[in-house]
Amino acid sequence: MNATHFSGIGMTSARTRGRLVQRLIAEGITNQQVLKAVEDTPRHVFIDEGLSHRAYEDTALPIGMGQTISQPYIVARMTQALLESGSMNKVLEIGTGCGYQTAILSKLCKTVFTVERIRALHMQARKTLGQLNIHNVQYLFADGFNGWQQNAPFDAIIVTAAPPSIPEKLMAQLANGGRMVIPVGQTETAQELILVERQGDEFKKTVIEKVKFVPLVSGVAR
Ligand code: SAH
């Protein structure tokens, strides 16, 4: 990997990234810190070289193992919802995938704790983020339905795959004043992105918008 690989040229250049940022603004992303993080993060290094010319389209793309890298708008929308509702010291991410959302979060919080159930993706994400010199991330290969109890409570939790209902264990690992963004739905065609805000034993839920995520799956895949 050479320097050009990370900075990008042509369809993967900073200029192309700038156009993505303009598009996110047009779609309603307002938070400057989020926009800056998208601008500074080369998305093409997270996906297969054969698809890198499409890296800055605002669309989900395959990353192998039947999984996808989330659409930039959704990454930005979820991050903005967390950032604007409270503190971001310790953030738990369920579904590391290729690590793109992890990279965005790493620029906006002190420590990201990220959990992935597919070993190959977990390993690849560690490698890519290491190459990008991102070091405030802790990785766990495990079933994210259980959260990451040893490091709880978390100021914020982001779930990047959809369970049929909000897992109790994740709610329990939210700090007082903590927030979670999570896609929830029985089927892939009927999911809603929900913001959960904890105050003591109260959990206030707000629907953000309709979304389409891969399902949150139990157990691990070696
Ligand atoms: N944030 C990722 C999105 C990846 S897609 C990105 O930006 O690329 C969702 C990811 O959630 C997949 O990698 C999938 O393997 C993972 N996943 C699904 N169920 C899981 C579970 N129970 N625990 C941890 N990860 C899970």
C-alpha cells in the first residue's frame, strides 16, 4: 500500500469525497464535525478495489460474507443523532463490518469499543484501521447481542444491523444519560431507525426514519 492508495486519485480523490459531503448536506446532514469526519475518511480503502470507483456514491456496497458497508448518509445520520444528544467518551458499536463507521466514530469520541460476529471481517477491519493510524478503538470478536459488559456503561451505543426488537442487554449497558441508535424490524423491508435515550430507569424512544439494514444475527461465524 502506498500513500496514493490512502489519499486516492480520480474517483477516489479528496475532491470526489468533497462531492459526497455536498450531497450529505443536501440530504440534511448539518453537523460540521460529522461532515468533517466524512471528508477526512477515505471510504475506498474499506472496500474491494474492484468497487473503489463507487466508494463515494451515497450507497451501500458489498464487503463480502453477505454483508455491506453502510450508506454514507445513514452513517452520518446515526453519528449525528448520537453526537447531538450527549457525551461521546465511550462508544459501543455493534457490527464492525469493514470498519468505516468505526473510523468515523473514532474521530468524534475518546474510545470506540466495536464488536463483530464474523471473524474475517473483524480481522480485516483491525488491519485497515491500523493502516489508517486509528488507535483509539478496541475490537471484540463476539455476538453483539451481549454488548460488551466488561467495558459498560457506555455513553453511546450504535448498532449497524437490525434485530427484531431492542436487545435488553444493550439497554442495560447504557450509562445514565446514554443514547443508542438502532435499526429495528421484524423483516428487512419494515425497519425503523430508533433513538433510545436513557434517564435512570426510563428509556425514551424516538423514531428517526425508515431504514434497510442486514439482520443482527446470533452467535459467531469463524
Ligand atoms: N458498520 C459497518 C456496517 C456493516 S453491516 C460498516 O460501516 O461497514 C453489519 C455488520 O453487523 C456485519 O458485519 C455483520 O456481520 C455484523 N453483525 C450482525 N449481527 C451481529 C452480531 N450479533 N454481533 C456482532 N456483529 C453482528
